[in-house]
Amino acid sequence: MKRLLPFIMCFIFAVSLSLSGCSEMDRSGELREFLSLNEDSFSEAFTEEPCSFSDFNNYMENWAKASSIEIAYKGEHSLVLKNSATSGYDDEPSCLLLCGFNTESASKNKRVITTAQTSLLGPVEHGDILLAISETVGDQFAGINEIPKKYLSCDNLINLSKGSNNNILTSGPVAAVSTFHRSGKLTESNYAQAFEIKLSMPAEYTDPFDFGKDSNYPNPINVIGGFLASGKSSGKLFDIASFESKANEGYTPYYASAVVVVDSNHIESFQSRFEKSFENIQEKFEDLESEFEYTMEETDMPEKVLSDDVATGLISLMYTLNTGVCEQDEESGVIYSASYLKSANTQKGELVISVGIRARGESYLDSLSAEYETTAGLCSTKYDFKRGGRLWNSDPNSNLVTFFTGCVPQTGPVESSVSLKSTENDFIAAKLPDQNMIIYAFEKGDRKTALENITNFLDPSIQK
């Protein structure tokens, strides 16, 4: 990683800041010029992928020191920089700019990082401006949980992100968990040959609600559950002894397994069906360029298996449950509600399947829950529904919301102002429930407009 060029550019920039008589019009042009310089510097510094967050931290520290920016907090996976209020403007609202840095693909961070660091320099006069950068690895938000909440607490928070269009997101989704239960006594199997089927993958942190990605891993519960359901529908005779899944909270499960006891006359056809399932998963993982383990192996004969009622409930739910994108506007593509199989486990003869749900509003949530309650009845299972509330929100009457929704026209229906996928804002709201914040997504060609909008928002003379 080359450090000299960015340092020299930042030194030139720091010198330019010391010049007197800089008008707002001059400042606007100056910031646009240095946005371009910061972009060149970033491209020169990060030529290899992946990179370490330590290298990125060093790069930003050099830039900050040369630009008279305070390093407020430095963590292993995060960095907070501060540009203190100019003289006489200490009482102006504070603003935190937030962005993620994905160490797996450093070059893809350029648009957001350089816009954020240039915005941190601010207009001629301003209140406190902070920039928090948190490491992300795939869909794992490693950095945001590391930052102490005192550095996240502010009057206004703007989370900057890339977008296929320009959009202001003003709230997160409403969330809930649906749970399906079925109890029964364990029984002896009618068959004699036991197999364990399991699927595990190294990527433990995949956002189940990011449907715009081609790199999402398959849900192991869906894979094995679907395999068992297809086997039953084709007349294969087998008992289910157990089903187990593992996941990190909020992410797609990374492991699932089932122990089955197969009729001796159907073992060959059962194995043949598994081979086809394996080929489908192998093709998916070849596209992802990732490792996985999907096996069907003989195992010790279990003492007991699930009752026919419980096993039928499991198979029926795997066959009929509507997960993934559940309700969507065909014309705009806006997803109104979505869900994923969060867990599926059997213990002492009881089946418990949990489904994580997100929706853009309560009505969509209620509609999906009603569908699930009907499905539960058809599958002879009990149903529970637990609301989790909206993950994060903003004050619709605040200057933060009215300013940015006024200067950044919405490109879709009202529901498009709600972020369905996981964001750093979810984690911030868990620490600071009343924090006023938005997400500003902008296109590559509009980064200078985004810089101007942010700078104008930070300018007390424009806001008054």
C-alpha cells in the first residue's frame, strides 16, 4: 500500500484550509476539487484486495493529521474522526457521518469513503462534525458494535451508502418472529438403516434480507428440509430421528443436519436423490467461489424417532412455508415483506421452527402473519407470533429528514423510504433507541451532489 501520495495531497489540502477570505462559493468549489483528489489518493493507496482494516486505519490517520482532524476513537475494527465546531458555533447541532468499509473489496468503498471524508471538512463555519467508519466483512458488521455509544450519540446521524439510485431512507423495517410447534412422543423406527445428512458453510454472516445480492449463501434449513420434503412427496419411506440448525442471531443459518432412518428398499433411490441435491448445491457454491460441506453418511441407529405426526408437521411446513420475498410490487420491485427460516430443531419429540420476518409496515406484517397462521393450521401445528417493533426510526418533522427528503427526490413509492435489509442503523438503535438518523444512498455519478447536499446541511448560514 502506497502512503506518500495521499499524505502529500492531504498536506496541500491542509495548507489550502489556512487561506483567509474563503467564501461559501469558494468553499464549495474547493471541496469538489478535493473530492477528486481524495478519490485519486484512495485509488492509489488501495490497489490490492482484500486489505486489512489496520492498513485503512493508517491511511485515514495520516489524512486526518495532515488535515487537522482529531482522531476521537480508534478500535480494531472502527475509527471515529472529529472536526470540532468553528469558533462561535459550539451550540450548533452536531452531526455524525457514518459509513462502512468492506475489507473484502476495498475499491468498492471509494465512492462512500471519499465523499464522507471530504464532507467531514465541512463548510466555512459549522458545528461539531464526526465521521465514524466501521469495518464490514461480507454482511458482518464487525465495527459498529465496537464503537462506544458516546461517539455515536449526536443530534443528527447520516449513514452514507452506495445506491443504484439516489434515495433517503428514514426508517428500518418492522420485525417479528413466527414460531411453529408440534409435540409428540418418540417412537421406534419401522426401518433399519440410519443416515445423517448435514450441510455446513464457512460464511456465518449472510444477511437474509439482502435480496439484491447474487452472493448470498443458501439457507441450510431450506436445503435439507426441501430435500426431505421432496423425498416424501416422491414416495420414499423413511423416519426422521432429529433435525438441528445453527445460526448467529440476525443472520442466515450456517448449519443444518437431519438424522433419518430409511427403508432398505429405498436406500439406493434416496442416495440418488441426494446426489442430485448435492450437484445443485455444488453449482451454487462454485458460483460463490466458496467452500461447503454437504454430506449424507451412515450413522448409528437412533433409539427413537419422531412420531409420524411430528415428522409430518416438519415435512409439511418445509413444503408449504412461504419464505424469501413474500410480498412485492411487480412494477416498482419494492419488497413489502420478507422472511427466512431462522431455526428448526427437534428435542425430546418436539418440533420448533422459527421464521424471522421483516416488513415495511404493520399491515404487511399482519398479512404475512395471517398467512402463516393458516399454514400452521393446515400443517397441524401450533402458532405463535411475537412482534419486535421497528428496528430504527427518524423524526419525520426534524430538520434532518425534511432537508434531505426535500433535496433528494424519492425515486419510488413511499415504502421505498424504508430499509428492509440489515444496516448499521439497526445496531445503533439497539444502543441509542432515540437517535435521529437517516440513510443517504447515492449513485456513483451523483457523489458531488451528495457532497454539496451534506455540506449545505452542515452550514448554519443555510439552515437559518
